[in-house]
Amino acid sequence: MKNKYSKIILLLTAIVLLNIIGSNVYKRFDLTQDKRYTLSKATENIVENVKEIIVVTVYLKGDFPAEFKRLQTETKLHLEELKALNKNIQFRFVDPTEIAQNLIESGLEPSRLQIQENGKLSEIIMFPWAVVSYKNKTENVPLLKDVFSNSQDQQLESSIQNLEFAFANAIHKVTSERSKKIAVLRGNGELNDIYMADFLRKLGEYYFLAPFTLDSVAVYPQKTFEQISTFDMAIIAKPTEKFTEAEKFTLDQFVMNGGKTLWLIDNVQAELDSLMQTGEALTYPRDLGLTDLFFNYGIRISPDLIADLYSSEIPLATGNIGNQTQFNQFLWEYFPLVNSINNHPINNNIEAVNLKFANSIDTLKNNIQKTVLLQSSPLSKSVGTPAIISLRTITQKPNEAEYNKGNKPISVLLEGKFKSAYFDRIKPFKIANPKENSIENKMVVIADGDIIANELSKGKPLELGLDKWTNQRYGNKEFLLNTINYLLDDSGLINIRSKTVKIDFLNKEKAFAEATKWQLLNILFPLIILALFGFIFNYFRKKKYQ
């Protein structure tokens, strides 16, 4: 009897200890093939460095259809993983129904989604947002990616795939201090600030920004070089005036000393204003004097225009109603809509990028690694310049046989040790220890200056990537942010974007067609099993006691 009670006490003690250990130790084994629940090293480093409480408020509480229930579940599982790594991360799910107006006023726009259930199409409204709060900082996290031209299932898959990057980026942003400095170049007819206002405002949340007048090199060359050397990166946004040798040498030595560069270059003079006024415009090559610089780095920007059948729209006046001019949207082949090719963390899982009068890039053989980030569609061609482009072509049916020279590179990432364009050449001015070859460095060249330009409404800048006529959102801002984060990122955060998650979705049409069969199977099969078990049990019971 004593031995019996000791075994019971031992069993109860073991159960209590197991519960105590289970409540204090969190461990999950990731058995998924794509390791979707395994955090990357970059995420772990960011989360482990959080020293004070972070509160994540998620507005996904409520009754959702099965597809979006999965987004809700995946978000909760990911936050549990972050909390297990650092107890300072707290989260809560909130039903947005009663505070919808407050959320809209704070910039959290709702999403209208088409849901098909039982063969019927219905619409739901949800707030797929989370807000990360830390001290006096907050960051809005979109949980549902608006991937243009993708199906709803693909949209959901992209959203789940983006969760780790979205939360890691938000936490990194609210907990880290700005340290890197970016020079926005002036002096060569670059874009005015108002056309870059939205992007620069967003970029200023991550980095220190300052305008830098490059033409001062004509008077104070050594001082100008010393000043630009204090920056980590330079943005050259749509210059329209030719660079002098002294200016090029300054930029060349900036690259040789490890400075990162983002080149947004229009190599052809083609502006929308003159085209809209007369219906025609002469396009011709723009000489910026940068050919030798890029040639040494391993590329050449062609003096052509990309004409792409996969394009965005241009608004044209089509008549008047009363005193109001009526506008309609027409596809315009010189506004290529470039889809991501998903071969790099910069362009992985982003919306289509909208370009205007883009040029093609030729890659040259040298020791520099080149990655094409953006390219035209297979249904595109190159139009040589000078040439006259006319709006009348909008009404003409294109000959698809002519658009077979596609996949022209438009943006290229260059990585490696660059050779100076002034190697074995007379230098425009003297500096201490000029370098003939760079240290390990990287730059991005985009053959379209308007990729960074936001539209204006009543003189005020709109969000970059937002078409004010159609309210369509494009991936320009996300692509450029990814580019700069990759060029300057020391934490490896951008590499999280290359993580892919494969989700199997229910075949809705098949499920609806076979709904009755599976309902009967789910009801009858358990009853048959239960009856069979009862029959066998009674049979052996009678046989035992007979």
C-alpha cells in the first residue's frame, strides 16, 4: 500500500514539474520544409537588442474567412516567436470595428476584399495593420501587401512571406538611432526637392540627409572632396546638365574610397510637358558626360527609349462637360510597368514599378558582379533617338511582332572592386592619395530619373508611387528604399526579404462542387467507425462472459 501511494505522489510531482517547466520554457521545433518559423540571424540580432518594452497592436481580431484567418494565425505565431526570444516584446490583438474612424484618421486605411464562399461572392472590410510602439516612437506595419496584378491567393502568400521583414524592419526602425549620412546632389540640374519630397521624408526616418552642391568643386576642389567624403552615400537624381571633369573625378574618388552611389539617370531628353501641349515631342540623347565613368564601372546607358506593351496609363483630355474638362486613361508604351524578377532581396516580393521614358542598360565584361534588378517585359522594344514620339500612336493597334526584343535591363546592381575612370590619366585637380582601385563597394544604376519623382496635387507632393488619376499604387518607393537599405545596411535586415514561404491554398471551385460529398463523409464516417467499434466490443464482451 505504501509503495502504491509513493508511486502516485511521484507521478503527481512529475506532472507539476512538467507544467512548471512548460510554462517557463518556450520551444518550438520547425518541421516545415521552407523553415517558415525559423527566424533569420538578422531578426534575432534586432530583437535581442531591445532593452525596453515594445508593444505591438494588431488590428486583426475578428471573424475572418479561412484565407485571412491564416494571415491572422501566422501573425500571432510570428509574434509569439519574437516574444519567446525577448520578453520585452508584448503584443495584443484588437477588434478595429469600434475604432475604425480613428484608425482611418491616423492613416491606417481599410482593405476591401472579395470573398467567394459557397459559390457566392461577397465583400469584407478589414484593417490589416499593426502598430509598433516604443517609448515615444510608433511605426505602422502593413500586414496585407497590395501586390499589383496578383491574385488574392498570391497577395496573401506574399503578405505572410513578408511578415518577418515587416516586423523586424519596424522594430529596428523604432529602436535604432540614425547614423549613416546621405548626400542629395545638387548643381547639375537634378530634380527639385518638391518632386522628391515624399521619398526624402521617408528616407529621413532612417538616415541623415543633406543637400550637397557639387558645382562648388570648380572653386574649392579639395575642400569639396573632403566634405563629400564625410557622407556614406550619394543620390544623383535625374541630372540634366553635363558634369565637368572635376565633378566626375570627385564622384569617382568618392566611389574609390567606399562611398555608395545611387544613379537615377535619364540619358534621353524626353519630357511630358511638351508632349501634352502639342501631342508630339522630339526626343534626343542627353550628354551628361558620364559615359567614361560608367564604362569603367562595367555598364553603358543607351540613348534609347523603352517601348513596352506592358505599361501604365497616361491621362488625356477627351472632351468637356460644361466647363469641366474630361480625362480618360490610355495605356502609353513609353511608361513601362516593370515587374520584379525576384532574384535579389531588393526586388523580391514588391509591386510593379512605374517608369517614364526609361532607357536600356548594356552590361560590359569586367571583374564587377552585375545583377539586373529591373527589366522590361518580353513584349518590348528599343526605340533609337533622336525620334519624334506622338500621342496619336495611342489610337493605333500595335504590331506585336515588332515588340520581341524584350527583357532589356533598366536597373543594375554593381558589386566589387571598381577601377577608377582616371586610372593612368591626368587628374583634374590634386588630392592626397588618389586611388586607382576601390575597396569592396557597390552601387545601383537606374536608367530612369523619374522613378523617384512623386506627383503633385494642388502644388503639394503626393505619395511616391501613387497615381493621382487612378489611385493605383506602384512599388517605386519600396524598391528605392530596399535599394538604399541594401547599399547601406550593416545589420543584414534587407536579406530577410529573400526568404520564401510556399502556402497551399484550397481549390475553392472543387471544394464547392464536392461540398456535399465531403459533408456526408465527415458526418457518416465517424458514426460508422463508432458503430463498428461498439459491435466488436459487445461481441468480445459476450464471448468473454458467456
